Amino acid sequence: MEIFSRAGLWGALRMAHVIVAIMWMGLLWFFNFVQVPAYAEMDAAARNNALDKLTWRALWWFRWAAVATVVFGVLLVAIESGSSHVYSNDFWRSTAGVTLLIGILFGFVMLYNVWMVIWPNQQIVIANARNVQAGGEADPDAAAAGRKALMASRQNAIFSFTMLLFMVGTSHFFLPGEFKFAPGQYATLGVEGPEKRAERPYSIVSSPYENEIEFFFELVPEGETTPPLYKLQLGDEMLMRKVAKGRFTLDTKSGRTNHFLVCTVTGVAPFVSYVRTLYKDWKEGRFGGEHKLFLLNGASRSWEFGYLQELQKFAAEVPWLTYVPTVSRPWDDEKWMGETGRVDDLIRKYSDMWGLTASNSVGYLCGHPEMIEHGKGILKRIGFTKEFLKEEIYWIPSKEAVAT
């Protein structure tokens, strides 16, 4: 992890948060479980001397450790909420998010007690101890101030266990293992069979900002993986490898801002992840619309479009997405009123219509291997080079299929 990066800053803040929190809780428990009973056994002179020399110093570290704990905690949440980590809006509606939020609220209440109740009243007690040591008269308000400080401190001691349960418990009991991925990557899913485990990679549909992982796949009756996946019911378990892989991500570094996305049926999955992520960034001011997405989505019939309405809604709302679905078998789909034809046969038409050239665009082909092979050839013929062509083949055709 690089120190001078968002991740490095987050790691440093987390370490600082833990250190000052230990100091705050340690001193709180020292006051309640060690100092209070010890002072009860001391004579007045010894107690006043300890208040002057010990308690005063301990309270300095105590109150500033409380501030530092809360400040570092707020910064951690702020940094993570602005990244592709778990602290998204969806997270705060989850069990883990609500649990963490309750812990944070307890922390703010405890900070209030430290600065608005404990410290002001302890100042009266300490000033009285110093005055008596110097030969002055005792302050009649000191005893009442001491009791107020003690009650607030006892309340904080009780709250501390609840706060730690909710905050530490979030990461240990409620929050699942973190699964990081970039839009366009895939995860390997698996199902245990009677003889062996069946595994296969699937592109991730969801955005990294979302609190769930979503996939889109078709049932292949003779397949090894999709039939057992289709049989799974709510609450059943499946396997997923811990690390997302793939380089089929949006090219934002080459300087080209036009992205020609071509896919068949389930091949739309990584493109939906692109769109969802950019949409959230656009709504929250992190993306200005400088990258333009042109999505050509093919299927045999319209009911095979898994994200038709979602993508149409996005395209109608944002200026940086153009979406065209096309059906290759309109005679089987009489209600379809949109574009018709095989998606690879329409590549040239729409690249010309949208002004997507080899000098200003990056091409992305995802899905059926035959479409990818044809589409790649068409794009190369109009000047696209390998450097600016990305492909994600969903399966390798058999040698017999290639021969025919």
C-alpha cells in the first residue's frame, strides 16, 4: 500500500483512530475503576495532592484523546464514503451500517459528556484542591461538582462498552469480507457437485458502490455451471473466489473520451457496471460527463435484454450515454419496434452515425465469440488498432464449431 495515496491516508488515519481511542477508553476506565476507589481511601491532603499532580494531567490527555478519536473517525468515514469502498449510501441502510451508526452516536454523546460535563466540573474540583493546599478556604460547590463529574464519567464508562460492541462488532460480526473490484471485472462463481466443483467466471453487473454483487447469465441446459446455479434458492450457499479479475475496464487514461460498447445478451453486464458507477459519480460531482458511452446491445428477441428499461432510463437522463438495443430475429418478436439486425452488422452504421473513429474512440466487444471476431474485424478495417480494442469472450467455441 502506498503511503501517499487515498489507501495510505486511510490506513494512517485508522491507526491513529485506534491509538487515541485506546488512550481515551483506558483513561476512562482508569478514572472509574482505579482512581475513584483509591481516592475514597485517601485522606483529604493526599487526595488534594493527587488531584493537583495526577488527575489534572490525566484529564488533559483524556479530553484531547476524546476529540482526536471522534475527529479521526469522522475523517475515516468521509474518505471512505467518497471512494469505492463499503461506506456508500446503501451501506448505511444495511445492518452493518445501522450498527456502526449507533456506535458513532454513542461516541458523540460521550464526547459531549467529556467536554460539557466532566471537564468543567473537574476544573472546579481541581481548583478547590489547589486552593486548599495553598491554605485557602474550601469551595462549597466543589463536592456537588465532583458528583456531577462522577455521574457523567460513570455514564461514559457504561456507554463505552455499548459503543465498542456496536463499532467493533460491525467489522467482526456484521460486515462481510471486503470484495474489491473495478467496473468491468469478473468474479469466479462455483457450486459444489456430487463429484466435483463446477466453476466459471461471470462479469459483475453491480457497481463497486453497491452493497451487493449482481450477475447476469443465461441458463445453458447442457452446461456445467448454470444449471446448478439456477437451482439455488434464497438462503442457499454458493462459492465465489475472493479476488476479482479482468482488464475489461473503462479506458480513462489514453486521452480518448468516446467509448464504443458492443455486446450480445449477457455481455451487457460489464457495461451496466460502467454506467451505474459513472452515474453515481456524475450525480455526486465526481464525474463531469467528459467520457461518452455509446452502447450497442444485441439479442435475438427483446425479452433477452436483461437491463433494457434501466439503460433506457439512464440514457434519457444523462448526456454522456447513448443506448441502442437491436433484435436479430424480429419475426419472433412482433411487438418489437426498435432497431433490428445482428449487432455486428450494425457496427459500421452506428460508428459512422455517432462519429466514432479510430482516432477518437476505444472499442469494447463483449459476449458471443463469433460476434467479437466479426466485430473486431469490422473495427480494424476502419482503422482501429489492437491498442484501442478491448474484448471479453464469454466462452471459447469448440473446434467443431469453428470448423463449421
